[in-house]
Amino acid sequence: MIKKRVLLLVFLLFSLTFLFGGVNLSTLELVGSILPKSLVDISQIVGGSPQDAIPLDSGDILFSESGNGVKVGTWAVSSNSNAVLSLYISYGPFEDDSILVPYTVYNGSNWVDSEAKFIDLIPNELGVYSAEDNNGPIYIKRVDNNSYPPSNNYKTTISFTLESP
Amino acid sequence: MKRVLIVLFILLVSLSFIGAAQVGQPKVLYAYGKIGAGTLAFTTNQIQTSSTTIDLKNNADVQPSGDGVLIGTWNLDGTNQAAEADYKVTYSYGPLSDGSSDIDFELIALGEDDGSDVVKATNGTSLFTANAGNVAIVQEIAVRLTAAGVTAVASAPATDDYSSIITLTLETQ
């Protein structure tokens, strides 16, 4: 008995919808999102292989030379993140068979120690970071005048990490 | 127990806000460096020349009681030596001679032994150690007459032609 009444009510409601067409409103809500995406691009200029090894005992890399050292590469960052972003750097000395050749890094404006902030990134007017606004050189320079054994296999790793404070 | 868990949770949440958040994966640059092949040069630098002959009779320094007359140096110059190494220099020489008269002399390595002069007879040696890396060793060499040399000078004909060749040989130990 109740079932029949419910069915009748649904039928009446359905019929009324057609009788008064255009009176009812319905909406669709569309929600979009853009996930944050960041790209750190490191381009190496020299020293990518033992055959292209950077001379550590001559030229601009020497501690005794004036200037910023040798440009080993460039960096560029693009990100649509709305967070404050900085690029951090981590590096150790050149090493071959337990022989260590220490050096320091120059970002084009400042000398930067390992495990330190390499540079603060600059957002554009939209609040995002473009590679055009956020790029620069990576220089390295020795920090002593010591002599070391000959080898083409001194190797170092320079790591860049994007961080939001 | 419940309170402890709540405090721990709050601490963990707080700490997560204190540390900087890494965005994405680190990008790494691997760079190779090289130190050039080492060089090693053993040379002499002559101070005494044919135009600055030693007056064997009147020069006080060349007499047996004198300090000797500096005639030159030997030099060992190296770069990028892979390891510390021991060397030996051997001195070989004969008497001063004009072809007919011989005058004995002795060779002195000035300041070789912690600042003290050391006389080197012919076939005498100097032993030393060169460090790894760059090497720059200079040894001053002087000469003076022996007692027999003084006797020979007293009866030797007057000439500027008394000469002797000192040969220095470098060897690794």
C-alpha cells in the first residue's frame, strides 16, 4: 500500500516537471587544479668525462689566479609553485684514490659553501618562477696552492636541490 | 599515555613546519678534474766561469782553512710528483789540471747536513728525499784546495788553464 503511494508521488512529481518546463534550474560545477611542477636544469660545460677533465693545476681554477675560477656549467629553474623557493648546493672535493683536492663554488655573485643556499629564486609578476628570470653560471675554484699527484680521474659531485623554507 | 601521544603528535607536526621542504629531486653535476703529468729536471747552475777564475794562490777562501769558493749549484725541480721519493746525487771529479800539472781540491756541499758543510770526495754522494707534488731543491757547491793541492800550487807553472770537470749523477734510490 505504501509502495503504491510512493510510486504515485514520484509519477506526479515527474509529470509536474514537464508541465512547468523552464522553471527549474540546475547547475554544473567545474573544479580545475594545477599541480605544482618544478624543473631544475643543470647544463655542464666542461669536465663531463675523464677525457674532458678540468685542469686543476693550471689556468683560472688556481687559487693564485684572480677571478672567479672555471665555469663548469649553468643552472636554470622554472616552477609554477607559489611557495618561496631557493636553490641549495652540496659538493665535496675532487677525489681520486683518497687524494682530495678541495675547491669552492661561485654563483656569479657570491662564493657558496657546500650545504648552503646557492641562490634565492625570483618569482615573476604572476608569482611563478621562469627559467628566464632564474638562471646563472656555476664556477669552481681551488682553495689552496698544494700540489697533487697526476691523474685524469679526479671526480666531484655537485648536487642542487630546490627547497621551500 | 594518551596525553603523551598527543604531545608527541603536536611535536612531530611542529617539527615538520620548522625544516625546509625539498621540492623535487636533486639535480647532480659530475665533474672530472685532472692534474697534469709530473716533470722532473736535474740541472746545474754554474756561477764560476772561465772569465772568473779562482786565484789558487791568493784567494783565502780556496785554501784548506777557508770556507771554499762557491762555483755553482745543482737543482732538482719537479712538478706533480706522485709520491715522495729518495734520490742520490753522486759527485765525480779529478784534480785541476793544465795538462801537465795536477792540483788536488775537494768539493763541499754547503749547508747540506742541517746547515753544516759536508766535504765530498770524488764518488761521494748526497742522499735526499723529495716530497710528493712540486719539488724545488737547490744545493750549493763550493771547492777548496787540499793540503796536497796547496803544495802543488806552490810549484805549478803560472797559467789560467787549470780546470776540472765535476760530473753529477742523479739516481733514484
